[in-house]
Amino acid sequence: MSGSQKADPAAPHWPWRKRLYRAGVAVLLAGLIAAAIIYASAARPDSTASMYAITDPRYQIELQHIGGNAAVFMAQLHQWFDGLWHGTALAYTVAVAGMAIAGICFFVGYFFADEET
């Protein structure tokens, strides 16, 4: 016997780079498919909800009197963030999140050297 130890050739041996690349592809495909399904099944926006939005000048004036400019800014930020989780905006959010996670997998996988077998 020689001094080299060989692994069982029947056992699957996947280097980390391949694992991360495959995980990235799986996350990317799952995110894009989920985004397409959400986009296709999203309801149309309700017109009455926009009547009572932060864009109403009377609401902004009252909010500014009560809490100042910071309160108006925080209300606008809250409405924007809340809007990311409904309708077609949710589809875009899921697609971007899937692409970001897949990009992280590809980026981390790039730094792993392929292992020689």
C-alpha cells in the first residue's frame, strides 16, 4: 500500500464552490418563480386606500403640527416599507431578495478553491 489515503470513489464528493453555485442557482430560480406567481395572482390596488394616504396635504399638515418634519418623514417611510409587502410590489421584493441571496452565494462560492480529487 502506498502512503496516500484515497476516499471511497463511490461516495459523492462535491467541492464547496459547486455546492454554493448550485444553491445560488436554486435560490435564484425559486425566487423568480415565486415572484412570477405572486405577480400573476396579485390583486389590483384599491383606489379608496389611496384617498387616505400620507400624500393628502391636510394629513401632512396636521402630522407636521403634531410631530414636526420627522413625524412626516417617518410616516412616509413607514408607508413605503408597508407597501413593499402587498400586491405587485411584493413580487418585486421577492425577486430582488432572491437575486441578492443568489448573488451572495455566487460571491462566496467564488472564493472557494476547487478541491482536487
